[in-house]
Amino acid sequence: GEEGVRECLGDVRRTFENAMLYNPEGDSVHNWARMLLGVFEKQVERSDAIKRAMDRALNPPPAPPPAAAAAAAPGGVGARRGG
């Protein structure tokens, strides 16, 4: 759900932030991490897929009515029996 999406985004950010924290300014790792973090943030901002995932997490589809759920279950209403 929403927590999973936020956690994943946070993990990616933390990776770049740690690279900058543990490598001094001017170091190529620090510089690449800063640049890639900027690219990542722009992509997250633009990403329709992330927006859809967050929307699904915040607004899950309603559960089907009990009769529809029973019919869709293996061996439910209308299922073929025997062989």
C-alpha cells in the first residue's frame, strides 16, 4: 500500500544521501549521488506510475459483493466439477 511505496522511495533517497554523507564533497561518488538524487526526484515528480500506485494505496477498489466473490472462488458457483 501507500506505506510500501513511501518506504521504497525513502530507501532510494537514503541510498543517495548516504553516498553523499560518507563521501566528501568533490569525490566522484558524492557528485554522482547528488546528480542521481536530483534525477530520481524529477522522475518521481513526473511519474504517473508512482502517482497511480499511491492512488491505489490510498483508494483501494471496493470489495466485490459476497455473491460475486463466491462465484469467482475456485469451486464456486458455476465451477465445473469432476473430470
